[in-house]
Amino acid sequence: MLRDLDYQGRVLARLGDYLTELSGQKLKADKIVASNAQETDPDLKRPVPDFPLKTWEVLCASGKLSDSRLAVPYSTRQDGICRAVPDIVFKVPTGGGKTFLAVAALSKIFGQYLGRKEGFVLWIVPNEALGVSNNYRIMPKQELEFVPSLQLFGQSRASSPYTVLAGPNNSGKSLTLRWLKASMGRSAYFVGTNRFYHVYHLGTGLRDSNELDQFENTFHSHFNDESHNHEHNVFDLGRILMGLKDARRDQLFELCGSLIGSKFSLQKVETENDLGPRYIDMDGQNLSVGSTGTRLLMTVLGLCMDDRFNTILIDEPELGLSPKVQSALSGFLQDSAQRKTYFPHLTRVFVASHSSLFLARADITNNYVVTKEAKKINLSRVQTIQDFHRLQFNLLGNTLESMFFPSAIVIVEGKTDFAYLDRIIGLRMAGRRVTVISSGGDVR
């Protein structure tokens, strides 16, 4: 069994920082290459930068390299046609989990840097026995293709504050969110559907400085597990509340209260013991006996309050929430002014939903229909109002009867037409949900 050690999480987190910067520098270099290809005058072509070297320089300047490496010059690597090639090395002691780090690193490289889930990997081992013992699949068994690629999709949504993924069950919405989180690194948090938590008493303590490293490690461990579809959230509601500063926690209580119409406050379990545990008071009772939906709402909003993340990906935000609260939460997430007040650090929110109330309405092109055909997952952007109405109709049940509307509506011009057809349908189609409506036309 592969071991999960603290320093492994720190190494993978630092690798994530490197890949994030590397991706940005490579994108700049690729733009220059593309521009040079269109330029016919050799004197006007720009030199293509060594993007791995640029990445190293940025990491040095930002203090993301250890002190022992700051004075070490970068050693450039090139392929056979003199293109810059990224090169990294892990120094791991015996028994330190080299295989685990290699597999986890491949997951990050494929998802965060290459933007795909498959490719050729040359794995060199010192002997045949070790090669056989490590002979397992690194990528998921089901080779899925995303159209467009998740790299292109992510780039196209880089400046969009709200994105909705909608579609039937088993279409790939949750998987898309996970792949996006894997490609975005530690600045993004995936909110899985397993977020039902009880909070009775809150103790005291400091936030673990290695918390994000542990989260990244756990996420990628679950992400690479081919045998299970993990929905676990590393940060439960108690952990979220204890990690917020007082002012931010008060803002969370204020926001939840405005959305559901209750009053929240932090109270002592023993009124005369300042060092004792606290509890969340909701309208005079402990939050632990409040509705599940209230705790679910506070969990989602509490994660949005965490300024360590600039992107939140929420799977089924409607879980446990009444339609009224769903509508309020959706409206809040799409309100740029409200977002700036409560979540100024949050630049992007992705949701995968079965609820029509979470659809983006101000700009319908922020909605995507997710469908799956064999091994292909299609992310189709809503382009027209007809597309939007079709999507909304599907989310509402795909039949008029499911919305307690007639199966058919017959519109007639005049009073005589109305009286005649209404009577005929009543006699011949008594069991059908058909309504006749007069348009009030000119019957002279």
C-alpha cells in the first residue's frame, strides 16, 4: 500500500505552483510561435522565450524555491530541434514514496499542464522485478475524450465569473468539474456532493499550516482511484467555521441569515467560561438541530469565504435547499456586486446542476449542456434563446404535465371557435389535458 506522508503533500503542492506558472509562460511562448508562423519578413520575427527558464526565474523571485536552490542557475534542456523542454527532479530518500510521488506527479502534469488524460509515459526502473510490481494503469481505465478539450474549455472560461454545466445523469458533469479542479491546482476547490455534516460544539485551535497540502494530496489520491467515485469533502462545516476569522464568520452568518431568513450567532456552551467550547445559535437553538439544508448552505458559502481559493467548483448546489433558497443562492452567486462584497477573492464559480434555478440568465452563453456519447463528453455552449428554453424545459421535467400545465394548448380566433372546439375536446378527449384559449381576434 502506498504511504501518504506530510512532505509528499508539500512536494506535490510545490509542483502544482510550478505547473501553474509553467502553463502561463508556455501560453505566451506559443503565441509568439504562432505569430512568427504568419510573419513573412524574417527581420520582424520575435525570439521565442525559454518558457521553463522564465518559470524558474518567477519562482525564484516569488520565494517559492527553497533557499538551497536560489543560487543554483537554471540548466536549460532542449529537444532535437532546439525547443525548450521542461525538466524537473524529485530527490526522495529510500522508502520515501518515490512511486507514489511519480504517479501523483503524472496526474498533475497531464491534468494541470498538458490538459489531457492520456499520453505516452516512459517509466524507467532499475530492474525487471520492480517494473512488474509497478505495472498498473496510471490514467483512468475509461479513456474519455472531452469536446472541446478541457484545456481549451478552461481557457475560454478564464475570465468568466459564473459557468453552469447542465445535463442528464451520467453525462459527465461531475467528472468535468474534477478534471477542471485537477488542472487548476491548489487555488481551486471542488465541492463534492458528500457534504452533509453535523456541528454540535466548536472547540478552539489554529488552522493547520499544511492543510492545503493535505487537501491536494487527498484530492489527487481520490482522483486517481479507478475503483471508486469519491464525493468526500476534506473541509467539513466545523473545520470551515473554525478556520474563518471573526469578521469573516460574522459575514457568513449575515449572508446565510439574509438568504434563509434566520439569525445566526456564535455562543458559549457555558456562559461563564471564556475558554470553553462554542456552538452556532440559530434563532435560539443549536444549529445541530436545524435543517440539513441550512448546514448545506452554510458549508457552500463558507467554502466560498475561504480566500485561499480563487475558484470554487460546486457539484449540485441545490442539494437540500428549497426552491426559494436555491433561487436566492443562484441570484447571489451571479450578482457581481454581492460577490465583490462577500467574496472579493473569488474570480470564478463553476456549478454542475439539475436545477433550472441555477441557470445563468443574464448571459445565457454561460450555460453549457453536457452530453455523453460512448467515450466522448461534449460540452455544448448555449447560443440562442431557443437553446436556453430547451435546456430549461428539460430541467423542469421535459413534459408540460410535469409542470402541471396542459399537454397541449389550442389557440383559436373567435368566440364561436372557442365554444365549438372546447365542447368537442371535452366530449371526445375528456381524459386529455388539452386547453382551448381564445386569442380575442376580430370576429366581425
